[in-house]
Amino acid sequence: MFHPCHCTFVPPHITDNLAKRAPDDARAAARATAIEAKSIRSRRAERWVSMDAMLSGSDDRSLGAALPAEGSGGREVWDSQQSWVQRVSLNRGEGDAATGDGDTDTVYDFAGDVRDFLSKDLSRNSIDNLGMKLILNVHYGVSYMNAFWDGDEMTFGDGDGSIFSGFARSLDVVAHELAHGVTQFTANLDYFSQSGALNEHFSDVFGTTVTQLANGESVDTADWLIGDEIMGPTLFGEALRSMRTPGTAYDNPLMGTDPQPAHMDDYFAGPEDNQGVHINSGIPNRAFYLAATDIGDIAQAGRIWYHGLQNLWPTASFSDAAEVLVNAARELVKTGEAPKGAPQIVRAAFRAVGVTI
């Protein structure tokens, strides 16, 4: 059974704060963003319930029953034209010339960067490993303050231009949302509680890995910030998450204070945010930062995490993930794709954030 998520880049607690505290124009945009998120979740839930019902009536009830035929991972960038509808007008297909629209051309290039990373670094053929077409929607809604993966395509808002700028122009965002698709077609992690936090965590891992490699950064020179590229002039210098020091990404009257914990001692146990999927992801994010900096190579660390992701399951917990990732490191040491000592490094990183195996 599929466990598709309406996985948004900006967490709901931030959009809720903006809906209450932002200046009039931005407040209206934040409220529209929050309302649209609820509407999308409802529509997607109905669609996937229908999909599960269809699959349950067949002899093949595996995840593979819903997979498309093998393809080439071609890109299609669609323009929503400020409507709240996906795929309104096709702006650019695979191999087409640049359009002159900044969001269309940038997201097209970034999707290619992510696809190349999946192919060259992880030997994966697009999101589903079967060459799934990459569908990207730009100019979604009016001043829409978010981006999301909804189970089969990516959608990007323009932001309001003051608090948030265009989401399609951030490699962090594009890689993060595409990675939700990879998770869906591998571990298929449930989008709540610890499994949901792992879902967000793996997207941050691949987002920062792709960005660091594209920018030619090392683990020591990278800022390890997620979402700093989308901050508009009002909040320039802030970010949505910090993988190095969770809980320090932002602190201002509009967004509030970053609630991410860096250790299990401060684990968020409330019901909000699907039981803290964007909040508690700070714990494994910090573990990845520690492991990657100790290994000294973001590509090698990312490969360990990808190998581990393929061996997780929908309800996996933080402890489950730690054990699987240590085993993944051990396997990659055997093949020469990870340095000696990698299992000990990964184990120590999770212990440092209070996750025991």
C-alpha cells in the first residue's frame, strides 16, 4: 500500500505564525497557504484511498502494482498561472529550449541536477528507479508560501516577495521535494510521528547533499542550513532548519522561535505537525551532520543514508533507522564505498543525540 504524503517544505507551525503575525498583505497570503494545504490533503487522501481500493481488488497488492512503466526520467515544467490548479499550461518539456521564465528554467535545471545525482551517485533511475517523469508546477496560487510533493509531482509557490521568495529557485527545495518521492518508492515511510520525522529527515539529507555537491562545498565549509535560499528581504539571514544546530535556524516575531530539538531529551511529543514530523527531524538531522563531518565526505555519508533508506519500512522509528544505517555503513565498507570506521561513526552520531540501538 502507498503512504503518499502531502509533504510541505515550510512547516505548518511557521505558516500558522505568519497567518497571525505578518503584515496585512503577507498575512493574507499565509492564511491562503494554510487553507490550501488542508484542501490539498483532503483531495489527495480521497485519491489514494481510491488507489488502494483498486489495488486491493487485484491479485498483485504490492507497491509495484501502482508503478509506471520504465521511462527516461524526462522533465515537464507546468505553469499554474497563479491558479490553485496543477498542470495548467506546459512551459517546458525535456530537451526544450529555455523559456525566459526564471522559475521555469531554474526548476528545470535543478531537477536535472537532482536526477543526475540520483543516477551518478546513487545508481538510481529517477524517483522510482524506473525512470519516472519529473512533473514540476511553478507559479502555483497567489503569493503561495510553500512547495510540496503530493505523491506524484512537485509544486512550487512564488512566495510573497517579502517574507519568502520563489520556491522554484532554490536547489534545497527542489532536491528536498524530489527526495520525498524517493522515500515513497523505497521505505514508504508513514507521515506521522518518528517515521514521518524520518521522512522529512531523509529529504533534508538529500537536499543538503545535492546542494553541497553542486556548490563545490565541503562538510566543513557548508552552512548546513535548509531553506535559507527562500528567505525574502524581511527575513534575510534566517533559515527554516539548521542541521548543524537544530533549534537555532530562526528566532523572530513573524516565524516564532525554531522548536527543533537536537537531542531525544527534548523530543516533541505533541499532536501538532503530524506529531512533530518537521520538528523532531532535527534529531536525526543532527546525527547526519555529526556522521558526515566525521567521515569528511558528504557523498559517502549520503550514500550510507540512501542504502539505509532502501532497507527501512513504513513504521520505522529513530532506533530502527540508527540500526539500519549502521548496518548500511558496514555493507558499504565491504564494497569500498565507505571508509573504515564508518559503522562506529554512524553509531556514535546517533548516540550523541540520544538514540540508542
